[in-house]
Amino acid sequence: MSGIGTLELIRESLVAVVNEMRANIVHSSYSSIIYEGRDFSCGLLAADGRQVAQSLDDNPLHIFAVPYSIREIIKVFKGDIHDGDIFFHNCPYTGGTHLNDVLMLHPIFFEGELVMFAGTRCHWGDVGGMTPGSLSGRVREIYQEGLRVVPTRICDRGKMNQAFLDLLFNNMRVPAERRGDFNTMLGTGRKAEEHVLRLFKRFGGRGLLTSIDDMIRRSAEVMRGHIRRLPRGVYQAEGYVESDGHTAVPLVARLKLTIGDGEIIADFTGSSPQTAGPTNVGPAMALTAVGSIVKSFLDPKTPLNHGSFEPLTVIAPEGSFVNARSPAPCGGMVEVKALLDMLMAHCLGRAMPEMMVGELKQSANHVYLAGPTGRGNGNIFILYEYPGAGTGGWPGGDGNNATRGYTEGDFNSTLAVEIVESQMPLRVEQYRLREGSCGDGEYRGGLGVLRDVRLLGESATLSVLADKNVIPPGGTQGGRSGGTNRFIVVRDGEIVEPSPIPGKVSGFQVRQGDILRMQSSGGGGYGDSLDRDPNWVARDAKLGYISREQARARFGVVLRADGAVDEGATRTARERLRELRVRLTLQLANEDRFDGPRRQFFLPAAAAKRLNVKDGDFIEVTTGKGAAVRGWTKVGDGADETLSVGPSSLQLLAATPGDRVEIRTVPREPA
């Protein structure tokens, strides 16, 4: 067993290698999504695939899945991995994320023994498929999303498979960029190998491997200790991906989280079957979501390695949209994984109330605008935008505006205007915070953005893959939902919807002079909005985050002409808003009611009239503690003051019959 000082020195040395890998990628890559957007990750892994080192800036979505990929490579090439080999992979069904995230693995040998892997995973701007950029909202099978590469040896003992590379790049748009990014990854892996071998010589081969085992073992012990301090029990959560891209029927994800003696079991049984649309993930993503949130909530400050995952067991039924199989497309991997993140956050928040948080944007917001550059020779441009949005309110603070989530690493929110306008026939006409998009609460969610991009060129096509266009990010502890995403085209001053399914667009024709308008979602609120400090509301109005009308209608804060709070009018307004809330008493039914994946709530007619809802409207039920439970309205008869719900609704609410709950609508647009 190595001493603590030696272990720390080795750990920091390995992380330093990863940090240099990241620097190499940033400074030598060709695609703006990599050098500007930082959509890539690097890592060092043990010969059996265990995570050894990553940097604080790496995207866990990318790198947590790599051990699964390595296990597949070891299974396919068992006994046939040699010094000088390089492996290539992007298949979601064997440990990949979506096809644009390309993984390159360099085996590292020391004294003839396979000792480690150096891995880089980069988002390539295009990998083929039916639309420029490869990701779009209305695909039906993975073949439409680009080239899928199962674990493949592309370099055999130092000799590159040129025929494979020619096949690869000749089936991708802007091949010069793709080759440039490939060479960047190639050089980065080789440089990492040099550094790792120096560490083996410095610390001794067996000594370094033993120290790595010790680091992983210690991390597992630390995580088990954190888990043992949690209250044991079973916690449940439920949420929706709003569409598969072809119909308005949502997909439901269900989580039962069991916290035991130093272990956590996350069971996603009951989630919807895989779909013929892009909102699916492969088998590695459920563990990635569970691992990301457990590490973030329980042990955010200590180094991350494979030991942090050892106390975790994940059950993701094969053939569901959280563990899909061919030919299910997986372009919307981030959208599904983000939902699983929030289910984990809600469940752990029940066990750790101090960690309750409103929901994040829950979407990568993939937006592609592509067309001819106007420079001849068939050259095309591909603008890849991924607008950030609001994060959730939390105990003691508001969410962040226009940013990424805490589960995404060092990932920028949008491309710099200078990059867009210097490289493409486009003009960014406005980029600002989206007024009123925050989720209301004692601590509000962050705001999304509004960004307009005008096409100056002759023509282009638009593709969008985003969630939270219909079902917004929810609040917690009584907090309200943020505003939804919206992606539209403005043509001659008129709004044009590019798809009948919001946020799911494939190859919509954009004309010269059209404006692509991106409006991103706000984060969910935390706590009762009528408990928010009125002076904070006045400050938000002064900053333009909300209007004076929204301050009154949503927070019950009345502002004088000079912007100061009218305290008397505010007390009256808040009392009135509280009186208008619809509250019912829970009553246990024999069973829950569903319409396919949709949870149904049977509302008494009088309550439905007060809420101004009809059959099929989207509502939520909250006790004011934890996440609200959402569903669709079925209006009943009578004027009684009870809401009859089944056993699973009670479990999700952590409530008992006789408890009072608030029923409220879930608006799509800021009020």
C-alpha cells in the first residue's frame, strides 16, 4: 500500500497529463465546437477500463462512458491488443454517447505489458447522415444520424488503416475539418503516452499500478462512507421527454432509488420503450447520470476515479429508451441523460433536503444552420449553436443565467459572435437574456437567452434537436417552472414554425434574410414565489430580468413609479394571490390512472373551472416539498375539494391521504 503523500503525488501527476491533453486539443483542433465550445473530454484509464484520472474541466457525459467502451474493446480484441494499436469508436449501443462524439483510445504498454489507456472523446461537427451536422429532430433510425463505428482497430502496431480513414472522411461533410480533428486526437494520445511512460519509469511499473489500485479503493471507501450517512430508504421520481420527434406523445422515465448500507441502487424499470426518434440513449448513459449526480451531491471535492462508482448499481431495462438497441437513433442522448440527472437530483434531494434544486434546462439545444459559403467549389458552412439556459434555484440562491449545467464540465454556452460572422455568411443581430423566462420561487431559476442570427447567404437548412419546448423545467419545494425553449424562423417580420413538433426539426429550408431565433428555457424555481424578498424582485425588475407587470402577477410585488416596493400594496397583492390558489385534499384511489405514458389527474369540475383547464391540459400537483408531480387533466363531475390519486402518485409526492396539495397549470411561455 502506498503512503498518502505518494498517492497524492501520483494522482496529481496523472491529472496533469490529462490537463495537458486538454490544452493540446484546444490549441490544435479545427472545429469551433471543440476549440470554442470545449465539447470534448480526455482521460486516463486502467488496462481493465477503470477510470483513473480526468480533469475538473472534463464533461462527465463524455468521459464516464469510456470504461464501458473499453470493456467492449477488450471483449472484441481479447489477447490481440498490441503496442502501437489505436482504437476508434462512437457506437451508442457499445458505450458511446451519440455518433458525433468520437472516441479514440491509445493503449499504453510498459515493459511489454498493457498498463493503461489514454482516451479522447471529441464532438465532431458532422459525421454524415441525412442533415448537415448529423443531429436533427425527426430522424427515424440511427443510419440517418451518420456513420456508426463499433469498436474498431484503426492502427495496427503502428500502421494506420488508410482505407478505413478514407471511407470515414469521404462520408462526412467538411472533411478537412474532420481530418484536422482526427490528427489532433491522434497527436494528443501519443503525447499522453509519452508522459505516462515517464511516470512509470519514475515510480516503477508495479508501484504505479499498485498506487492506482489504492486510489480507486480509497475513493470507493470515501463514497461508501458518504452513502452511509444518508437516511436509508426508497425514493421515487418521474419525468418526461416531451416527444420522440414524430408525435406529441411523451416518453416517461421512472426511477426508484434505494439507499442502503454504503450502496445505492438506481432502478429505471417502468420507463418507456425505445422509440423511432432521436430521444434514446445506449447502456452507458444511465450509469453516467447516476454517477454524475451522486458524485456532485455527496463528494464534489475529492478526486474522481472509478472507485466513486463502485457502490452504485444501475438497472436500465434493455429495449427501453434509457437503454436502447439498434436501430434506435440516439442523437438526443443529452436530452435523455439530462432527464435522468434530474430524477436522480430529486431522489437524492429527498434524502438530502439541503441539496434540493430546481430543474436545469435539460437539453443540449442542438441547432444547426448550414448552407453554401458563397466562396465557390461547393464549400459549405455549418453553424452549430447550443444556447445555454437557466439553472435551478437552490436553498439560499438564485439559479445562473444563460449557462450550462453542473453536470456538463467546462462547456461554453454559444459561439462567439466574432467566430460566427468571420467564418460564415451570418450576422448575429441580438443576444440577450430572455425577460421573464426564470422559474418563480423564493429563489428563482436563472434566465434563458434570446439570440437572433440572420442568414446573409443565398440559402441554408435548419435542423434542431431540443427538449423542453412543451414541458418546461420544473421547480422544487413549491417553486414554479421556467419558460420553455423555442426555436423559430422570422421571415419578413412573420413567425414561421419550422416543424409541427416543437424543437424537432430536420432540414427546414431557410431563405436569404431570414432570422433564426433561439429562445432558451429558464431554470426551475425553489420555494414559494410569494416568499421571495420584495427587494430582490424590485432589483430583478430594475435589471430587466422581469417586467413590472410580472413582478406583480408572479411574485405579488407592487412597485412604485421610482421602482421601489410599495409594501402595503404588496401585502394585499400577495394575500390575494394566495387566496386564488387551488388547494385540494388528497384521497387514496385503488390505482393510478394513465393514458399511455401520461399520468392522469381527475379534477373535480369546480377545481378545473377555477384553474381554467380542460381535458388534456398539463398540470402539476405539489405539497410544497420536493418536486411537483406532473400529469394531464381529466375533468370529472362535482364540486368536492378532494383529489383522488393512486399509490404511485402518493409515493412521488411523499404524501399521505388527508394532506393538502396545490394544483396549478404549467405555462409554456413566460407570463
